[in-house]
Amino acid sequence: MYRNVVAKTLKQLPKPHKWMLSAAAGLFLVSLLLPSDDASASKHTSAVELQPNTRYPLDIKLQHLAPTTDAPVVDDEPEWQVYTVRNGDSLAKVFKRAGLSAKETHEVSRAGEHAKRLLKIMPGDKIHIALDQQKQFSALMYPLSALETLIIDKQDTGYVSNIERKEVEHRYSYAQGEIRSNFWNAAVEAGLTDNQIMSLAAIFGWDIDFALEIRQGDTFNVVFEEQYAEGVFVGYGNIVAAEFVNQGDEYRAIRYTDGNYYTPEGRSMRKSFLRAPVNFSYISSNFTTKRFHPVQKRWKAHRGTDYAANRGTPVMAAGDGKVIRSSYDRFNGHHVFIQHGEKYQTKYLHFTKRMVKVGDTVKQGQVIGTVGSTGLASGPHLHYEFLVDGVHRNPRTVQLPKAEPIDASERSAFELLAERRLQQLNTNKRIMLAMN
Ligand SMILES: [Zn+2]
């Protein structure tokens, strides 16, 4: 489990020092804790997270092809061979390697609608082919995903194609952590995948500035789905409930059947403004570094928040609005101002590149430019300002419009679900407490 998480994380960590820390800690742990590859592979948590457009073999039982009676082995029982698709392969080439004729290739590829999937084989795919005693085509199995396999079977009446689907079962799993160096490391330590970490930050992205305001001692608690097919782990589902305590403020989110997240009281987690206009994963966010601490102290004189990030880092509009300024001057460099309704304005300075022009309508989260150091800037960073009625305000402390409540027709169903999810979060806490 650690080995997978670490390997994946190393590829994506933004900063060398994190890289070194994780590498040292992770590899050391791996060497200490894992007795062998086999041992780790047998745990469901070590299953590789499924990638899109990748095919995985299925262990599908083919009773109709290989009878499992007590009768003596019959002569015409087919023999399966696995062929791995190579670069430049077509079905015809694979069939040729299997000793099959062009005519058989043609007939198999025309065995109904499903068989068309064989025209899209990719290098690395596995095709299982069974021949009969006369070395003629008998059957084919082609895993399409962790859950689906194409089966083509030669019967007396002709070639028949089917897709066998495994049933997915959702189970719940839990993770919990306390932040010591930074959020990313704590989440990886808690066993969350990259995707889950990004999702968790997105769920609370309207309340918490993950780039600048995470502190030592902050905690999180997550309940998420795991997907199983025939008892085998095949992938992760959604985060269904989560809790984050940031600088003593507690936030909780419940996923409803509409795919959105709500507070336990039924208010949308989605709000008019994102807390940070930059994704935290781009920010050198280890709060023990010097650069980090003075942000709040400096805020008054400075009237804005600085996000140090690499040149080219995408900057998002904090909320829906209209671009009222997009230009260059020698103080602000390339800068963009956005008007949000009557009351609110946000300003973004020192871009390398502006990606919107005056009059453009922008959506929350839309990329409006990239971090740079144009104008009066000592290094690449985003200088971000938040104004209410023309006055600079600290976005952390300013009172913002309340989020929308869940639709009245959904309320009672939501409340039932929320109660169950809160119980799961609490159970998780108790289990973790008992383990420590
Ligand atoms: Zn600044």
C-alpha cells in the first residue's frame, strides 16, 4: 500500500524538499514494513488504482466453455492462450500469431455489435484465445475494464458475442489524519490517493484556504467508498462524508445523491467565492517555511494576500463575475480585476500571462491568467485582493453571502442520510482513537 502511494506521490509532489522527505520516509517505511511483494499484493488496499483507458484482466468463469463436471476430461475441451497486443498490432496480426486464418479473423470481428470493440485493441491489452482440437477458433476473452470482459464464442449456430459484467459492491472505508508538516503529506500518510486528496481539498475549497491557512494540528476525517467485484478491490468511489478542523474551526460535508456536498444542516458547500484562487498543490505550502508565516501579519499594510508559486501556475477566478480590467502597468504588471455582482471585487496582480479581456464573463474556477513576477514583484507570486464595497477586506474574516440551502423537497431524505454519515464519521473517530 505504501509503496504504491509513495511511488505515485513522488511523481507529483511540487517541491524537491517534499520529495526528499517523502522519499526518505516512504522508502524507509516500505523497507521496514513490507516483508515481500507477495504479502503486500494480497491486501486489497495495495490494488493499483484504476486508470482510464486502461484494460485490466478479469477472472471470469466460463462454465459454458470449460465444463467443470466430474466427468473425465473431454477431448474437445479448448485450450486458452494469452496474447499481448503489441505496437502496430491489428486483430488480424494477433490471430495470425495464434495460428488462425484471415477468414476466422473476419468472422470473429463480425460476431455482433460487441465484437467491434476488437477493432480498438491497444498495445498491452491481453486477448485470450481458445482453439479446439482441430486448431480452429473456439472462443475469445478480451478484458475491457476491471468490470467488463468481451466474450466471443463459436457455437453450432455461428459466432456469438457477449459482454460479461461483474457486479460492483460499494464498501465504506475511512481515513483520518493530523497535519504536522503539510496537508499533502498528512493525507498521503493517512492512506488517501492523489485523487482523494484533491477531492477533499475541493470539497472544502470554499471554506478553507489550503494554500496558506493550513496549520499544524489541523485534522481531517474522511469516509469514502471502495468498489469491489466478486470480493476483489477494483477502485475507489466517492468521498461520502468528510470533516476538517482548520485553526480550530470545524467544517463538515456530506455528499448527497445529487453529487453535491452539503453541511449537515443542509447548506451547500459551494459558495460565491473560492477561498484561494490558486490550487494548493501548486503552492510551496509547508507552513514551517519562513515565507509562510507572515502572511496574516503583513496583511494590513499590504491589503492583499500573496501566493508564492512557480511561474505559469494557473490562477482561477474566485467567483463568477465580469472582467472590469485586464492590462499592464509597471507596478502591478499584468493584472486582472473582476467585479462580482454589486458589492464584491477581486484583483489579481503580477501575471506572466493574462487570459481574459475587459468585458469577459468569467465562471468561478475559470483560469484567468498565470502566475508571474511582472511589475513590482521580487519573485513569481500571485498578489490577490478582495474588496467589499470598494474597501480592501481580509477574505478570511469578511462576512460573505450565505450558501444556498438544499431544496425543500429533498430535505427530509437528506437529513436521514446526513444522520447516517455523521455516525460513520464518529465511528471512524472512535476506531482511530482506540487504535492510537
Ligand atoms: Zn503582494
